[in-house]
Amino acid sequence: MSYLSLSNITKQYGDAVVVDNFNLEIAKGEFISFLGPSGCGKTTTLRMVAGFETPTSGRIMLDGEDITDKAPNQRTVGMIFQSYALFPNMTVAQNIGFGLSVRKESKEMIKQRVDEMIVLINLEKHAHKYPYQLSGGQQQRVSLARALAIHPQVLLLDEPLSALDAKIRVSLRSEIRAIQRKLGITAIFVTHDQEEALSISDRIVVMNAGLMEQVGTPFEIYNFPQTQFVANFVGSLNTVKAEVSDPAKGLVTVDGVQFITASDIKSRKKGDAIRISVRPERFSFAEIQKKDNVLDCTIENITFLGSVVRIQVKIGNSNFNMDTFNNPFLELPKIGSKERVTCSKEAVLVLDE
């Protein structure tokens, strides 16, 4: 049963449609990520759930209650901002207890809840410090604790890690996910970082120009993109123009080189122009193993990326990237050498424009 429901949500500013006919059902305890480029409408959608924006049309239901027109202080929603938004003149403990003070809870209750939150975010030694005395990661933990202190029905996170350095981001996103699971709270996480979304989400909503491009699990979004935008935005991708050569057998050609795809192209006609895509990691050298597609190629370039080695190969007249895991005994071909690569027919996706 749906816990949070967004039905036909549209948001306009004058003639500009920022969010267009957004529909989503979220289960209790689910962790959802809104993923997309800047200006795609993800933060505006989050702000409508928080009550900071009112939909032009559509309804928002939370646990069976219509909250579409309710003010932010009439919703039991916790919000974490990109900028932390901590009060500089308040200690960690005072910041965490602020929402409870506004709700006029008793001093005893506030102290008990603040103590619980400080333990939860592992800042017991910092309770009496001020925000300027904390690191960025610690400040964001305080922001998280403040949002959770009021026992929210939904936790909203608006790009909360974007101001942090890479290692702290990885650590803190894992902590946020662990805390969310422990508390069983429903959460919506806004990000433009595909790795963040893939690593912590139950489901991802990919957005583009105010529209929902695709909704699915991280596995589905990455491995089975339904549109070219999703395929290009999530992960690395080789995309090339192709031509249908035998719809019944799933055969397509790229610069005269034949590929076989598991995608259903029976409704296409021979000679139809299409686009196919293959993830770099789906290629391997044919000497290692042979799959449905075995393709002659020329090695164009080799790039060392740490744990991954990216090899650019030319198949026909088109360049493809192939990724292979690095190891100390990896034998790489020479640039300019002739090789054979292989991939399964399931790896060759036919994308909608």
C-alpha cells in the first residue's frame, strides 16, 4: 500500500512548466532518489512534498491524508538542506532540539530526544560545540539529527552531500542509509550524482526537463534503460547509429558490421535507422570468452583509470570504449593492433530516441 502518493503533480511559473504530470507511489520505509541534471525539476518536486511550493495541479497524500495545501509547519516532514542551515549561535544540542522547542515539547522530553540523536550520529563529544567548530561532515550529521528529532513521517534530503569532499560523501551517504534503515523512515533523496543514487536507493526516479524518464531499482535503471537520456545519464555508454538488417533474427549493422541484439525489433523494417548502445564493461576480448557477437577491431587508445583500464576500439568506422578490471598481471594489447572483442546479444540495447 502506498504511504506517500504524488498524483498528476504539475508546477508552472507563468508559461514555464517546471514539473509536468509527475506520478509516484512510495511505500513506507522506502528510500527513493530523484536523479537528474540541474533544472530538471527534482528539487521543485521535493519542495512541494515539504510544503515550500504548492502544486499548480495534482494532489499529495501522506499516510491517507491530503497534505497538498498544508503549510510546512502542518506537515510532519524533516528536511535536510545542501547548505546545512544550522543556527550559528546555537550549540549542536540546541540545533538538534530546535524543532522540538518550536513544538513546545517539555524540557525533559527535548533533552532525552536530543541525547538519543547525538548518540545516533556519533557526536557525543561535540554536543556543546558550535557549528563553526565542526567539520562539514559533522555539520551535516547535526542537520540530519535535527530533521529526525521531530519523528518525521518523511525525511527529505536536498543534495545534502554536494558540499563535501569525495571520501566524506561516500562515508556519510552510507551512514544516512544505515540510519534510515534502522529507523524505518520513508526518505526522498535529491541528487545529480548517479553513483550516489545507484549506491543507496531502493528505487530511482530519473528526471529530465520536468518529466519522469524512468522509475526503477538501481539494477533496472543501469542495466535496462528505457530511453536514450537515461542510458547516457546513468553510467558510461557507447551509443552509435545502426540499421536494421533482419528484424526477425535481431540483426543490425553498424558501418557494415553485424551485431545481434536481444531487444525486440520485430516491429521494425529492414533498413530502418536506429541507435544501439553497449556498456563498456560488457565487452571483453574474444580470446577470453566468446559470446553472441564476435567483432574485429583495432586498438585506438588505452587509458589507465586505477581499478579500471579503458580500451578504445574501432569497430567498422565507430569507436567503442571497453572497460576491464585492472590487475598486476593484466596483459594489454598494443595501440594499433588488430584484435577481436565479444559481447552478448543482451548487452546490445536498442534505445528510443
